Amino acid sequence: PILKVLGLSLPLQVLMNLFGMQSMLLLGFTKPYGVSYAIISVLFLVTLPLVLWLSKNVYWVVILILVTEITITIYRALYLHSKGVLYALFEY
């Protein structure tokens, strides 16, 4: 069951890679790319002990991982949208 829930992260990993390495770094947005990892990683490391201490359940850790990946993906998508290049990624 845990792997089924973690399987939801596969499409998120694809989008994180597309928005991150494949677009932000190639377009020169290195600072926002680093910020997306730094801020979200700090928030993850702060909330992880709280989740473990309060719930003592591995499912909540998996949900925290998914929320972290969703947050990074949304941040990167919004940043690329603000620069006007988000929709260009999906044009053929």
C-alpha cells in the first residue's frame, strides 16, 4: 500500500524535472531553482520530526513527501508562468 501511494509521485517527478532541470536551469533561472529546493527542503526537515512524533505512522511521512513534491512543482510552474515560458514548454 505504501508503494501504491508513492507511485503517485512518479508524475510529480516528471513535472519537477521538466519545470526544474529541463527548463529553469536551461533558461538561466538558477537562483529560483535553488530556492525551490532550499526553502521546501527546510520546511520538510522541520515538519518531518513533527509528523513522526505526532503520528508515528509511515503513511503520514509518505503524504508529507507527496505534499513536498506538489509544492515544489507548483512553485516552479508559477515561476515559469510569471516569466511567460510555461505554456511554451507544451507547444509542439
